[in-house]
Amino acid sequence: MNMGRKLLTTVLTIICFTLAASLISMNESYSFDFYIIMYLVYATPLIVLIGLPLSILLDDLLCRIQFVNHMLYLSTRILGYACAGVLGMYIYYVLMGAGEEILNFKETLVLTLLGAFAAILFVMIDMGLEVWLQTRSRKS
């Protein structure tokens, strides 16, 4: 496992997620700058402290499985990361002391979907960097 690639993926995910979530959340009440700062402040610790360790764990688990079909591997990887994003948000809820509010589906749905979106974005960037670094190493 390439730890440098994972750290670069983390930084790129933070930037892309912040921009995408800010565009989605932007409205007339607050400016785009407000949402950029808000998502940077709240998403960066989550992606670094929860997302990165879950990514390393998930990649370790997926490396142990022998996939015959490459499409099955990619589908399992993307679905696994989406589940890890949902799990990461529930870990965040527990750490923040949400208590029984975790069971309120309407309250947790939006942030849980944002967690899954961030995780899928993470795996897409990671796969892109993996392919780019492999083609770059073949050329040299």
C-alpha cells in the first residue's frame, strides 16, 4: 500500500468535497465563501481522522480477497467505500454524543449521504491516482 498516494488522495478529496458540497449547499442566505470555510472546518478532521483509517482498513481487507472479475473488484471497492462513509458518519455521531438522535432517520440522512459521497469521491480519486502512477512508472 502506498501511503503517500493515500495522503495525496486525502488532500484532493478534501478540496473536491469542499467545492462540491459548497456548490450543493449554496443558497441566497449565505455566500459560497461561508460554505467553503464551513465544509473545510468540519470535513477535514472527519476525512483525515475517520476516512483515512477506514480506507486503509478497507484496502487491506480487499487485498486479501482474490477477485476473478475486475468489474466485481471495482464494484465491491466502490460499494465498500460507500458503506465506510456511512459508518464513518455514524462514528462521528457517536463521538459527538448524538445519543438517540442517531436513530432519527430524517435527521441523519443528509449528513450520512454526504459521508457516502465523500467516501465515493475518495475511492474515485484514489483509483485515478493509482492508474496515473502506474502509467507514469511504466514510462520511466
